Amino acid sequence: MVTAIYSFPYVHGAEIWLLLWLLGVIGYLGICLMIKPNRTKNGVRTTIIGLLIAEVIVDLVWAVIYYPNGTYFNYGIGGISGWFLGTPVLGIIAVIVTALNSKNEI
């Protein structure tokens, strides 16, 4: 998200990028909180920490892809492929968080 906010002056359509990010976060939290072990106090905390870890990972990768020399590099239409990185990372983190919360519930 930090990379998307930083990209506002350089990328036409960065507001769409932030909207998709927001939908991804809402989806992640919605799916995670539907699972019982994630609804405990510790489960919610672990879910939010997982979200923050996923955001740091995705932001670092986006920074490397889109700002290789410290300035924005425009890939054109090919650059849209980097936008889809967040979904699998959030999915993997959701599985890990749910497994950790299920293990801690016992």
C-alpha cells in the first residue's frame, strides 16, 4: 500500500490500485474472520499481524519491481501483472494464520 500511495503522482490509475488493495484487505479479513479460531482475541491479533506481514512483503516486492533505481519505471500494460501479487500472498498468509490459530486453540 505504501508503494501505491507513493505512486500516485507517477501512475495513472493509482486510485484503482488502492481500491483493489482495499477490496483485498476486506476480503482477507472477511474470510479469515469467518473461521472460528480466528475470531478469538489472539486469533484477531494474529490475523492482523499476518495482514501487516503480507503488506510488507508485497510492498517490498513492488518497490523492487516498480522503483528499481529509486525512480518509477513504467512497464506499460505489462506492469499490471505486479498488481496481482497481493492476492496469492494474502491467501498464503491466511492459511498460515488459520493454521497457527487452530493450533493455539487446542
